[in-house]
Amino acid sequence: ANTLKTLIYRVRSVLDELGGMGGKEMLIYRRGACSWNRELEMEVDTDIFEDLLKRAEKQEGDARLRLLMEALEVYKGDFLPKTALEPWAVPLSTYYHSQYLKASYEALHMLSADSRYGEMIGICQKATAIDPYDEELHYWLILSLYKTGEQQQALQHYDYVTDMFYSRFGVNPSSRLTDLYKEIISVTKTSQMDLSIIKEELKEDY
């Protein structure tokens, strides 16, 4: 009982530091039980994220894209990362992460269709920071850099991605990514070229 009282006091003190209503009003003790004050109005980011995605499903065109991008802004990373290994948190973290990736892919496809590559860069940079091993996201980032005239940055990121995937998983980039690389190389007239691509082209010529 004393340990519980100490923990409640510590939690209330942290809530006091947030400003606004005090910890005693937020964490209440009634009839021998301690609980969150359910009479308080509050917003939960997971609820906002899901609501935006559900609203997006009912829309089309620019309205759908706007809601998707709002949802992407709400998502800040994995669900409760400090409790990521807790059995109850794992499925929730996986669910929200998959929903974030799905929304990212759709938003990127829609922006690409309108040639809005500048906006795609920001989405891709955030998404690859959250999920660095998703090749689809790296493909869109390289494409957006290329289409906005940042060819050298696109090539540098390609090198970074290929090195990362090979050193981490022992795999080469997909044909889709290497085809994009070849396209960038062909228009930039650079002497830089991935050795694996050179070997592949030599085999084709032979």
C-alpha cells in the first residue's frame, strides 16, 4: 500500500509539471481505487490518427490526399517505444506502423501522379527515419530527389541504400531500384556507376 501511494504521488507530481490542471484532479482516488479521471476531456494521438485514416477512406482526390497527409503528420514513430517489447503493446505497435506505411505509400503515389515531388521528399525523409529498411520508401525518396533536380543527392542516397541492405541483409537492390539508378546515370552523364550494374550490362552485351 505504501509503495502504491508513493507511485501515485510521483505520477501526480509529473502531471503537475505539465501545467494546466493538477495531478490530483487528473489522477483521482475514490472508494479505495485509484484511476484516471474519466470526466476530463482529452485527445489521444492514436484516436486522431485512426479517425483521419477512416475519414480518408470515404473521400477521393485532393480531399483524400489532404487527410492522408494530416494522418502522416500525427504519426511520430512506433507506439510507446519504451514498452515496445510488452506483449500487449506489440500488436498495437505493428498495427499502427503498418497503417502508417500504407498511408505513406498511397500519399506518395497520389503526389507522384501530380508531379509534386518536392512534397514527397519530406514524407520520404520522415518515413525512412522511422523505417530505414523499407526499400519502397527509399525508391520514392531517390525518385523525388532526381525529379527535383537533385541528381547527385539521389545517387548518393542510392549508394547509401545499397550499402546498407548488402551489409545488413546480404542482398542487392531490386530491379526496380537499379532501373531508376540507370535512368539517373543516363541523364546526369556521370562517370560514377555501381559495379554490380556494370557487371550486369557487360553480361548483357556478351
